[in-house]
Amino acid sequence: MQESCLETENLQQAIIKALFIAAIIVCCSGLLSPPLALALGLLFGLTVAHPYPDQLRLASKLLLQGSVVGLGFGMNLHEIIYTGKISFVYTFVGIAATLLAGYLIGNALRVDPKSSYLIGAGTAICGGSAIAAVAPITEASDEQIAVSLGTVFVLNSVALLAFPPIGAALHLSQQQFGLWAALAIHDTSSVVGAAAKYGAIALAIATTVKLARALWIVPLSLSTAAFRKHKTRIQWPWFILLFCLAAMLNTYLAAGSSVYTQLSRLGRLGLTATLFLIGSGVSRNMLRQVGIRPLLQGVFLWILVASLTLFLVLRNVIHP
């Protein structure tokens, strides 16, 4: 009887490992979007015991940093510098105000400080990419990263579906909608998806403004590292410098454009796989400890940013 139970347990472990490896392969194939990869990881982590708990943290951390570097090869400064100059002031004010509002809301809801900061950074700049860049610097745990990314991606999905009908109901022009989407939706992929549904002009403006906004990942990461250096002894985030180098190569060394495209794609696929890894490390016990407060923080902050941005766009206070 004891041997039979042991064989059954070994068989279950083998099946779980096979499912885990298969899920990783699917995530790396590009067949799943980042939100779906995170959802798949959460489903895995909430239903079965993780087969590789000891290796999970290091693997997710290294893949996360490598993916950020890969995303840098998708940055082209020449295409966004003009829009970046125009939007510099309200982008800076918007990011600072969002981070401050996120801190206040998170503090009021008693959200864990690191989770609160990650949610604020993701809302302020570009969702998952900003969280991926800042998380290693803050030494956030997998649970804190998963909660932050989960909050952002849920709201991304809502925005992707809700923004075009709202824009049509308010009779927003293509230019207005493109600007609103770029400033109020977290991830670049969701910005592009929502703007593409609205029209070609909206898509062009939204993509340009969002890419310019995404460049603020660098100063945010560096300022976060500088601040934390005074608080704790941590290693310099070399992957941020590599991210900058990747963006410079993509901008000024056009000979490698075909390679850069592939590296950027690998970065996106790596981020997708990372989300699965992070999600798979979240158990029901972890979620009980986290609670609903981070999600409420993300929702309140996003509603505030989206509604205020929409008001300013309608009043023509900010414009492309």
C-alpha cells in the first residue's frame, strides 16, 4: 500500500512537471499574450504545488532582467523625439502626480509599500514593462510582482474593451483618443490595440506618445536605485544600463535592424514567460496574506488617472 501511494505521488509529480514545461514552451512560442500567460501561471500556482520552488525565484529574476534589456532594442529615439519634446512637461507632471497619488492611495489602504510603488510605477509609465524594470531594484518578492502585474493586466484588459466605446460616445477625435489612450492605458500592447480599433490616426499618435512615455523607465529606474542606495546596500542595476545601450544601438546603428527586431521580440516573449513563472509561484496561502487592498489601489488610481486625463484632453489643456 505504501509503495502504491508512493508510485501515485511520483506519477502526479511527473505530470505536474510535464505540464509546467509545456506551459513554458507555449509562453515562449508567442501564442499567448502577457495577460494570458500570467493568468495561466496563476491558475497553475493556485491548483498544484510548484515542482521547482527553489529554482523559481532566481529564474524569474534573471529572465525578467534579460527581457527588459531585450525590450530596449524596440526603442527608436528618432521616431519619438519630437513628440517627446512636446509632451515632456505634462508627461513629467503626470508621472510625478500619478506616483504621488499611488503612494497616498496605497498608504490609505495600507498596501505593502513595495507593491504600492510597483502599481504606481506601472500606472504612471507603461504597465508591465515599468514594473519589470523597477521590481529588481526594489528587491520586490515574486508575490509582490505578481500582485502588481496582475492588477495592471486586469485593468489593461478592461481598458482595451472599454476605451473605444467611451471615445465614440464622447465624440473624441482621432487625435484626442490617441493621446488619451497613450496617457491612461498602462501597457503599450493595450494602447496599440485600443487605438487600432479607433482609427489609423489614433494609432499613430498613441504609439508615438506611448513610446516617448516609455523612455521614462530609465530615469525612474535610476532614481529608484539612487534612492534605495541610501536606504539599503544593493548592487547597481546593470541591466538598466544594458537597456539604455540596446536603445542607443537601435537608434544609431541601423545596420543591425533585423537583429534588433528579433531581440525585441525575444524580450517580449521573455517577459511573457516571466509572467507565467511569477504567476506560477503564487499560492492560495500567499494570496490570503496579500488581500484585496493592492487591487483596490490599482483600480482607484487608474480611475483617477483615466478620468482626469480625459477631462484635460476634452478641455484641450493637453494635446498632441
